[in-house]
Amino acid sequence: MTRYLTRDRVAILAALVGPLAAAAILLPFRSSWSNTNVALLLVVVIVGVSAIGNRAAGALAAVGSAVWFDFFFTVPYYRFTIRSSDDVTTAVLLLVTGLAVSQLAARARRLKVVAITDEGYLAQIHDTAALGQTARSPDAVVDHVKDQLVGLLNLEGSRFEYGALLGHPPRLQPDGTITMTGHTRWDVEQRGLPGEEIELRVFGNGQYYGRFMLQPKPGSRPSLQARLVAVTLAGQAGRALAASQAARN
């Protein structure tokens, strides 16, 4: 217990210092690098903090990254003010993506798996977060995630069922594992995906909204990282559905 408390304290310190240090290192490249690239690199810092710490450290690193991104990389420089609407969007997405990835990385640490740092995966999370901020309907986010899942997990296809919980198909769990009926774990690395539809349940603010039904290709073996990204994308769809419901109420 003491060892974990010590590591969490170190993570909190890293969350306070890491984003500022990274921003200072990136500052000389401000004129030649796009702010989107800077934001993605700051997300990597958030992942690193979350991987050694806990959710609180990851969230603190996400907030710090957004603050120092604003201070150093948006006009007017060295002020907590943003003039460009594009920079406002990037800063908001940095915070939202950082918070989402910090939760995923903290879970990965607890399960002793590799945190997501692949630029392609981060870009998919970033794109979905951006769509969630601008889409007029949550259906657009759901359809976008549905298409992403096909490529991400090498599927034949994917569909979304609103509110349905029929049958007992294999399930892609929040930790990236797949369980069968009776909660037995399916070894994806050795056996590939099961030869039947797999459900990926979607929640928003603790409420169940539906599930993605994934149709695997024979022999497909998506990595644990890919499966964890799939869970994160489903969570973003859930947040879009929850936000839409809250707006109607």
C-alpha cells in the first residue's frame, strides 16, 4: 500500500510539472509546428502521468496541459486568453481527449497493460471528441464510431442497437478483454476474435443506451490497445447520447 501511495504522490508531482516542462521544451518549435501537433504531444504526457499514477493525476495533467497550451501556444501569447476559434476548439479537445485518455491509461496501469500512445489511435479519439463537440445529433457520433470500429478491430461490419439486451453474445469488456457466456475469458491473442457477433455496451453518465454489435472477420486478432481504444470510442458515443438526452430534458 505504501509503495502505491508513494507512486501516486510522484504521479501528482509529475502531473503538476510534466505539462509545463513539455510545453517549455516544445516552445522553440512554436512557429514551425501546428498547434494540433503540440496538443497531441501533450496528450502523450497525460498518458505517461496516468500510466504511473491514478485517475486524479491523469485529470490534473489534462487540465495542466490545456492551461499551458493556452498560455504558450495560442495568441495572445503568455496570457490566459484565446482569440482564434480554432485554438479554442483545439484547447477544448485537448482537455476532453486528455481526460478520456487519462481514464483509459489509469485503467491500463491497474490491469498492467500498455498505455495507448500510438498516434493513429490518439487521432481517432481526437476526431471522435471533435465530432462530439460539433455534431447536431448523437446519431452522427454513433455512426462515426461504428465505422471506426470496423477498421480498428478488422471487422466484417458493425451495427448499433438502441437499448437492446437480447441474448448472451460474447462481450468486449471495459478492460479490453472478451468474455463468453458464464464470464469465461476468451484468449484473443491465441484464438482471434470469436466467430459470432460481439457486443460492446454503451453507457453515458452511468446510464445504458445500447450496444455496438461487432461482426468479426475470420482470424482477426486486434491488439489489446485497439480493443481499449474501441472501448474509449464507445464511451464517447455514450457521452454524446447522454448530452443529447440532457438537452431534451
